[in-house]
Amino acid sequence: MERRRIGIVACGILGAAALVAWTQDPGKRPQDAGAPVKLRKPQMSDTIKANVYADNWFVLYINGELAAVDSIKFIPHNVISVDLLPTYPMTIAVMAKDNADAKTGMEYANTNIGDGGFVLKFGDGTVTDATWKAKAFSTGPVGRDTANPRVENTPIPENWFAVDFDDSSWTPAKEYTEEEVGPKQPYFEHDFKGAKFIWSSDIALDNTVIFRHVVKTPPDGKARVDYSNLTNVVPEGPPKRPKK
Ligand SMILES: [Ca+2]
Ligand SMILES: [Ca+2]
């Protein structure tokens, strides 16, 4: 009897301690609080806007999950704007492609060497710049030889977008000016202030480039709740009535 009561009290203290620890530092959620953790439901005000512009196409992963795909493969040049519910650290992985024929690396019926360019800004202040890493996976026409155009490909690792992917050997992205990239009108209609255009070291010949970047804490310094484990907590508020 006495042992059981001690057990219950111990569980209660442990649960309360874990809950207090979590309240003080929401990033460190207790493994087993003994009771369901209550968490305010996230609102749209908890989200951040992501603006992304790629010449010509991109796919964006955040913390290993698909977050956005450019809905237009080639032209017109468009901005993709989506809402994100951010958690930190935030691993961003982007595959960007310049429009290029798979065999020649050229565009417009093999008459032109096109160039790339990528820029991104999140509402938390995250921007593209030379602190990002970049690696080219398809290059052409090799040596700018348009008479006998040839493409060199590097196999793309299956887990290139994973949080634990090892990019330690990758080099920094290169920044390009607006003049060099020549973005089209939609770029100027969205907020990219402070963001830099990036690509690999060769914006003309490198046609498939992967970028990776880790945002350790919100650049704007704003404290945000970590909702990454939302499916395992009980939201505050009255329980939902069962659907009939
Ligand atoms: Ca190109
Ligand atoms: Ca292009």
C-alpha cells in the first residue's frame, strides 16, 4: 500500500518536473511526462511566408519533408509563395534546374546556352546567400562546345534532402547580382529584400544544382513554439465532439 502511494507520488513529481521543464524550454519536450502535454493549437500567425524564385525550376524540402514544388517547369518565370510552420533547427534542401536539354545542356531547340539563378526568402528572415552550400549534378554543354554539345552528370544521392545528409565536402554557393540573373516581373512583386541570388560557380553551364542550408535559430530572433510533434499532444480547448 505504502509502496504504491510512493510510486504514484514519484510519478506525479516526475511528470510535473517534465512539464515545468517543457514550459521553460518548449524546444526540449519531455520524453514521457506521464500525462498528455497540452499545447495551444498553431494559428496562421505562427506560420511564415516562403517566397521562392528559380530560373527555371525548383523543388524545396524542409527538415526532410517536401515543402514546395515550382508549378511551372520552364517559362514564364514565376514566384512560388507558400506558408510554412517552422521548427528549428531547420534544414533546407533545394534542387534547382536551369532549363536544358538532357543530352545537350542547351535550350530553345539547342540554339542557346541558358543560365540559372535561385533566390529564397522566408518570413523569419531566412535568405539565400553564400553561407548556403551548393553542388552541381549536371553540366553542359561541356567546354561551351555548342557544335558537339555534351552533358556531364553526377548521380544524385537518394537522400540529398535528408536532415542527416553529409554535405561537409560541398563548397559554398556563389552569389550573383540581380543584373547577372535578370529576374522577371514576378520577382519584383514579392519580398526578397536582403536575399541574394545563388547558384554554383558556373551559372551558365551547371544546369542541375542542389543547395543545402541549416537555420539554427530564427534569424529574426522571435521565439516560436515547436509544433513538430503536434500529432502526439492534446490541443488546448474543449474536446471535439465525435462525428456521427
Ligand atoms: Ca544552362
Ligand atoms: Ca534559364
